[in-house]
Amino acid sequence: MYLLPPSQIMTVKSDFVTILSKDADFMTLCQTLQVTDEVCDRAWTIWKAVQASVDKVLDTQKRLWAACLFVAVIDLEVASFTFTQILKAVDLNVKQFLGLLKKMDVNLDTISTKVNSAVTRLEKKYDVSRALYQRFEKCCNVNNVLCSRGKEILRSCWTMFLLAKGRALQMEDDLVISFHLMVCVLEFFIRRCPPSLLQPHYQSVISTAQSPPTRTSRRNQSKAKPRQAPPEVDVQLLESLCKENDCSVEEVKSVYQTSFSAFLDSMSLSGTRDLPQATDLSKQYEELYFKSRDFDSRLFLDNDETLLTPKVELMPVERTPRKNLPEDVVLIPPQTPVRAAMNSIAQLRVDLITSGDQPSANLAVYFKNCTVDPTEEVLQRVESLGLLFSQRFGQAVGPRCVGLGKQRFTLGIRLYYRVMESMLKSVNDLVLFLFRKLLNDSTFHTSLLACALEVVMATYGGSTFKSAGYSSGGVPVETDLCFPWILDVFQLTAFDFYKVIESFIKAEPSLNKDMVKHLERCEHLIMETIAWREDSPLFELLKRTREEGPVEQAEPPATLNQPLQHNHTAADLYLSPVRPSSRTLPAPESTAPPSSQPSALATHQTPRHPKSNSLSLFYKKLYRLAYMRLKMLYTQLLTSHPELEPIMWTLFQHTLQNEYELMRDRHLDQLMMSAMYAICKVKNVDLRFKTIVTAYKNMPNTNQETFKHVLIREGQYDSIIVFYNLVFMQKLKTNILQYASPRPPTLSPIPHIPRSPYKFPNSPLRVPGSNNVYISPMKSPTRMSPVMTPRTRILVSIGESFGTSDKFQKINAMVNSSDRSLKRSLDMSSAPKPLKRLRFDVEGQDEADESKPAEDSRLIQKLAEIGTFVSGFT
């Protein structure tokens, strides 16, 4: 008889005990989802690690087990159940399940960065799919289709769109391109749909396009070449759909001619007049669905509970009370995600309609006035970067989307030339001399073009960002177009890109508030992590500064409590260093006798590098950002220990100034959390790292990789706790222990935290005493916003043709219904009381700002007289 070795006997016994220890219902769930033994064991291990911490009252064990199985499948990278299958197994919808996963992350190692990435991708794809279906629902009037034939066609249309999106696009979560593709699918189905099932508008469009040719055209046709096959696309119908959905006809045609036409060829549908079979489409979509293993988007048509969420909450502008509205007043359409995206794109295209994709005549004059004319080099650079951009765009989105990349690059070029010219016009002759030198700086041009393209890409893709721009292995991620994708495309360092951001915003007044905030966030992201990449020139500048000695710091701490000046230009930063350091530089050669040389040129004076303007400004902004982040986290955790805040800041600031190598390939917040924990430890304040991390997750602009995926040494990553013990504490142990001594280090000054340096001149001001009258600065005639100002009832521009007088009478009625006390004061010709300037935030709420000069108050007083002024027109 054959006997097993003792070691194998113990292994079999251990596995048998493990199986017996698992709950029977858990095993039933595993069998239902058909998971492997490896997944089953891993999920049970995760469950045992978290079961004591999660709230089992709110979430049943079965749902928590399902979450553990999901985590195990992602971590082990095994093919198993789909996302929809696990949702149905535990009766949860997408948002509920994703919320449960976040709740499960009680320890730093419960949810890996791999799982975080998968969850983020799933959530974004769901949000985009949900928004697209809501738009599809409205376009097709889905809820009013009652006949079975109509429902079948709608199902086929939606399924064909999902199939086209999955095959044509590598980035299925790109809202804009996906929506353009959906318009193409709608055109395909409307053209082939029975007229009786179409809305009257589409019936008329199709009948016009398909009307028989006239006698003259038939006579000409007989003389022409042999008759060709009818065109695949109905241009008139496509244009009608684009107009109805606020799309760019040019962009939708490009999607049709490239991606959608290729998809039709692959489906053998090109040239056919028949509708595709619903069963064939569904079968092919299922192949994609089981390959991706996410959610089944066909279930949107069935109002399936796994995909249901509360309706998208409309922006405050749409919730404006509608009382006393005249019948002919056009209401602002709801700001759904698709409409918001289309409006932003339309506004960008309108803003750039007068800008060319070649240097203007004024810009050409600036170029010719340079010592070396940069025109040819600028044009060559634009051409080469355009080819590179389009190629990388196609790699990220889909090989047939290179043409779309060219279109977006063209918009970026127009904005690039426009902002460059605006910069040159805004400077005086002295600075213009420096700019003539700057116009021959390749890094400046590449940075300016990258910033213009980032505005375009953010307009199309929303203001989103990558997780520090890296995957778990430190390799650049090529899965989306979010910042800092453009830096990777142009091989541009973040430190060079940061130099142009502030000048770009100042030079382009048409940027809306959201876009300005997006560029500010790019700047913050650079200071937090991207500028600290291994190959960043920032380290060489800091090293050179340190070699100069303690006098030459990147930015002395003594300046922290001084206001931050914003009078620098792009020339100051790109041509930096231009500012002399505190010690004298060697004098130039001179023919003067030795006795006339200044005594400062003594032989003991050593040569010094000029101080860097760009590094100085970078550190000024870095210190202020670092303190704001620390203050935000401190407010959540340690308000009962106010004495610790300046001590934590001192350690944090000391680390950034003297131990900046700790920032290499790391994140600013990693040093912040470590400094907070270190001071609490040395001051005997009970604060665990787990508590710090939990509070940190509630802060804005945070990512779990920041505390889960920290560089320990080359190629090795671990949690923030391991980083603190093995790296931070070892490097700063001596300095940290000084804070426990009777003579601690001198505290660093608290930075002066300024308001944003960027003004928003386009924000509307409400006329005092009126709830309905707003006044905005005069805009260019080409710039008419698709979405009107908050609570706007009627829009009028004084000085331009407006039309009939009845509209002015409506304005008078609105003004006359304002506050009676203000009206009486105006009638009595008494001066209004001083009023505070109003500043609008995103939601259109009013906020008092008493820090503005008196001139602004007088301006608002003048605006208060608008009621009398408008009355004079009728």
C-alpha cells in the first residue's frame, strides 16, 4: 500500500480544515459564481481580515463575501464572473457595490492599488454609459415607444452602439467620442427605420434628402459617368442630428468616415438598406461583455436594478424657480453631462473662430523683430509635434482616431498662437526685449503649446487627472488623455511646464472659471509629485543651490509670511536665472586700470551662479501649498492641540528645504503625513497612522496610491507606515528628537496664504436690489455662451441691436419689481449706500468680499442705476 509523506499529509489536513472552516453560504456563493479554489481561499482570507471592522448591520455577510470575491479576482488576475453577475447574486446596484468596496478598506493593505485602478475604471465607464443612455433615451423618446417593432429597433440601435463603441474605441469611457459615435449609429438606424416609427422632424429630413431628381439633373446624369452606389451617410440627416445635439458636424463626420465606416465594413453592413438583426447584434455584444467582464449595458433598456441610480442632479441654474415667466422666454436646458460637454466644446470653438492655425500678421512682425527670426523653427516644431501628438492620440484612443487627434491639435495651435500674441502685447518695451530672446527658446514654445493643448483636452475630456501619472510599476500609463499625458507625449518636464501656467491664464481672458481651476490643479499636481520625478531638472537646480552654501536657499523661510507677488512673466522664468545672487558675480573684462576696479572684486570672492527666479517662485508656491494641505489635515485631527501645528509645519518645511531628496519619485502628502505622525510621537500625543490615513482620504484631491504605494527604495514600494519607519524616520531621527528637548529648533514662519491670483472678469454681477437682473462685462461679438448666466431671464447687450421695444419693457418690469427701498432711494435721487462687491462661485451664489478697493464699490453703485438707464429706452 502507498503512503503519503508526512509533509503532504499535513498539507491535505490543513486544506481540509480550511474548507470545513468556511461558511456553507459562502461556499454556495462561490459555486454560484463558479470561482476557482484559489479565488475562494483568497476571498475567505480577506473576509477573516476585515470581518471584525466592517459594519455587518448595514451590509449582510453575503454582500461582504461578494466584495471579497471581487477583490480576490482582481488581485489574482483570473477570469471569472462578470460584474453584472456578482451584482445580481447579492442584489446590489453599481454604486452600492462600489461604495461597499470603499467601506471595506479598513486597513492599508485590504484593497490593493490594482483593485483601486479597476474600481476607478469601472465607475468612470458606468458614469459615461449612464450619461450616454440618458441622452439616447431622450433622442429616441424611448419611454413613448409602445409597439413591439419600435422597441425591437431601439434595442438593436442601442446594442449596435455598444458593439461599435467596444470595437472602435480603446477608451470606452471617452464621453465625447462615444457620443459622436452614437450620433452616427442614430443616423444609420433613422435612415433605415420605417417612416411610421419616426418623429415628424426626421420624416421631413429624410423625405427631403430622398426626393427624386429633377428633369435637369436626370439629363445631366445621363451624360455623367456610370452611376455609383448611393452614399453611405445622409449628410443632411447627420447635420440635423448634430444641430439637435449641439455637436460639431466636422467632428462627427470624421468619426463616421473613420471609426464607424470601418465598423460597418467589419459587420458587412456597408451599402445595405436593411436593419441588422437584433439577435446577431446581441450575440456579438455578449462576446465583448464576457471578455471585458464588467457590466452588461444592454440592461439600461430594461431599467435593470443593478444599473439604476438616482437621476443626475441638475446644476443650481436649472433649479431656478419658474414663477412669473413669460410664455415666450426660452428656459435653460438641463445641464446633463453630455450637454455640459457639448456646450464647453462649442464655446471653445466659438472662442477660437477668429484665430488661425498660422502665425497672425502681428505675430509675424514680432518674429521678424527678433535678432534671429524664429518663424521657420516655430513652424517646423509645430509640424513635428503635430505628427507626434496625432500618433499618440491614436495609440490611446484607437488607431482610426488619428484624424480626431489632428482636429484637436489644430484647435490647440490656434490657442497657442493667440496666447503668444496676447503675451507679447501685454508687456512693456523693456520686457519685450527679453521676450524677443524668449521667442527663440524651444522649451518655452513646447510648454506654451502643451498648455494650449491641455486646455483643449480638458475641454473634451473633463478636468480629470491620472494617479500621479504612473501605474503601480512606475511605468507611464497610456490608457487615457488626462494630465500629465501631454507632458509624456512631448517629453516635457513638469518643472518647465509649470513656468508657463500663470502667464497663460493671465494672457487668455476667455478661459472660464472651471478651466482656470483645472490649470491651477495641474500646477498643484506638479508641485505635489510630477516635478519630483527621477529625471526632473529640479534636483540639479537644488543641488547647485546647496553647493552655494546656506545663504543661497531656494527660498529663505523668512519670506514665508510675506505676500506672494505675481508680477513675473514667462520671460522671467524661462530665461532664469537672471537675478543676481546675494554675493557678487565676477566682473566682466575691462580695459580700465587696476586701481579703478571696485574693491568688491577681491581675490577671495568666489564665482557664484545667479539665483533662479523659476526655482524661487516654485518654492514660494510649494511652501504655501504644503502648509494649506497640512492645515487641512490638522484641522480634522488635532484641533485640541493647537500648539502642535507650528511644530509640524517647521519639520515639514525643514524637510522640503534640506532633505528634498526624500521627494524623489514621491508625493508631497507622504512627507506631510510622516511629519504629522513624527511630531505626535515625540510629543506623546496618541495619533495612529490609520487615523491619519482615514482623515486624509476625506481631503480633496487625494488618491489612495499616495499612502498605499510609496517608494521605499529603487523598485520597491510599500505603505506609508513602512516608508515612515524605514526611510523618513531614519533620515530625520536626529531632527525629530530635537523637538522633545528643552531647546527645540526655531519655528518656521507660517506662510501667507493668498487668494487665487487669477480673476474671473466674466462672472456676472447682480444688480443690487434685483433678483433677476445681471450685468457681465462686454464680450466679443463672436463669444456668445451656449449656456446663459445664472437665473437669466432675458439677455440684453446695451449698444447692440436688440430688436423690438417690448423686450425692454419686460426688463423694465423686472427692474421695477426690485426692492422697494432701493427704488425709493433712486426716485429721491439720493446716493445709494456703499455696497460690497459681489463675487460668484460655481453655483452662482453671492459672497461678500470686503477686501476690494473702493473703486469697485462705486462701480456697483453705478450699476444700481441700471433701472433708470434702461427705462430711458422706452
